[in-house]
Amino acid sequence: MGFDVNRFQGPVDEELICPICSGVLQDPVQAPACEHAFCRICMTEWINRQPTCPLDRTPTTTAQLSPAPRILRNLLARLRIKCDNYVHGCQQDIKLDTLGQHLEECEFNPKRPVTCDEGCGLIIPKDEMKNHNCVRELRNLIQTQHKQMSDMRRELGEHQLQLNEQKREIHLLKDFMRAMRVSNPIMRDIAEQMEKDEIARWSATLPRARVTRWGGMISTPDDLLQTMIKRTLSEHNCPPHVINELMENCHERKWPAGLNSLETRQNSRRLYDNYVCKRVPGKQAVIVLHCDNTHMPEDMTIEPGLVMIFAHGIE
């Protein structure tokens, strides 16, 4: 719909009037063949009822409408119009192309957002301020937030139930695969491959680590240190079927031949930097997984991998 002609200063050129609503053109478009100009909303509604130009009945579709020429839009932009809020006391006449900006800032706009200075500090439309009650509004706000929190807790509970069910199904599947592995050689091979794939996927989630001081390696960690590392691995989704084995392999008595004594470690020292090490998050420890280190000599790796704990020297 166009602007009311009576809001403008002086007469408005007939070329700037919409033939459909008889108002001054708003967001003008023109028909493709005859180039008659109309308000976009007026013309769209007209075409929905009758796909023709309302002046000369030339067939027209919405897709064929195009923006009015720049010269027409420039003429409209220079018109001076009363503010929408003139009925509320605004006396300003502004250029049509600045009307939108003025309305956002107009102090007479009844819907202009204002901040309540009575205590609650809420932002509300100006025309609602006279009926505003801080206590009521704050109570409603608190109730709304409580409801949102309740909905969030309910959704989290549902997600947790789904997650627990998925974990249960995974455990059942793993138990089934273990049983099949014992009774069926083919299934044993499939299950072993699945477990190796799971370890490889987990490895890909861990950050690479660089050992700067191999001399800081703790080859005989105590039980407390092992428990801390095990808890961290569990928190970072280490596959349950290997976590105990990995932790058993953090002591030199379980390390491969190239590492299981001070003498062999000294002899193998030149090979250390060839290890692909993954960081145990937040700890001075690395995991050397077999799947990441197939390039290493057999006496330097072990299935599924080993944990190396350090006093210092991990980046």
C-alpha cells in the first residue's frame, strides 16, 4: 500500500501515484511491457487475482515485475512527508528516503524501545510503560526462565537416556562379538579388525605430542600415577576393551624387548624420535599405539600400544 497523499508537502506529481491504491508509490515496481508503475504490494495482490496490468490489461506475472527506474525513485526520495507519528505529536517533515531512519529514532514513536527506570531495567515499548509493573514483569520473566530450564533438564534427561541405551547396545554388541570370536574363526577376525578400527578412530581424536626430553621417562610408575592416567584416558573416550591393557603396558615389565631395560633403552635411543606419539590430554604422558607405529621395528612396539609417562619434556 502507498503513502497517504495528504502526508506530503504540496501537490504530488501524478506519475508518482499508484493507480491501484491512489497513494504515493511505496517500493515501486513496473510492468514489463507497458512500464506502468505500482506499489509492489498492490501489484502483487492484483496479479494474484488477475495476472494483467490493471491499466491496459497486458498479461503480467509477479516474476516479470522489475524495480522502477532510478529517475522515478529519485523523484520519490526528494518528496517531503510527515512522520508516521505525527498523530502522536511529531511535527517533523522529512525526506521520504530518510523516513525509515527517522522512525527508528523518533521520540514520538509509541513502539520505541525504552528502558524502565523504576527498578527492573527491562526494555519495553514506550506505549506499554504506563501499564508496566516491575514486580509482575520480573515474576513473569523468572517463571519463563524456570520453564526454559525445566525444558532443558527434560531434554538433557531424554538425551542421557538415549545415550545410555546406545551404550548398552554397544556393550551387548561387543559381548556378542567376543562370544562369536571364541566360537567362530571368521567372526574372530572380523571382531579383531573392528577393535583395531575403533582404536585407530580414537587415535585420530588425540593431539600429536613431541617428546623433548626422553630422559624424563618414568619406566616404573607407581599405582597412584597409573590410576590418574587411566582416569584421563577413560574421560577422553579410550575404547574400554583396550584401556586396561594400555595401562598394564605403562610399566617397563610389559614393554617390548627394545625398551624393557635401561640397557636396551640406551641402545634404542636413536630410534625414539621416529615414534608417532599421541598426547594424554593434560598429562605429562604419551601413548604410542601400534596402529600409528607400524614403521617401527618389532622390538619397539607392542599391541595395542604402550603408555609412556614422563616427569617433564612433553609438548
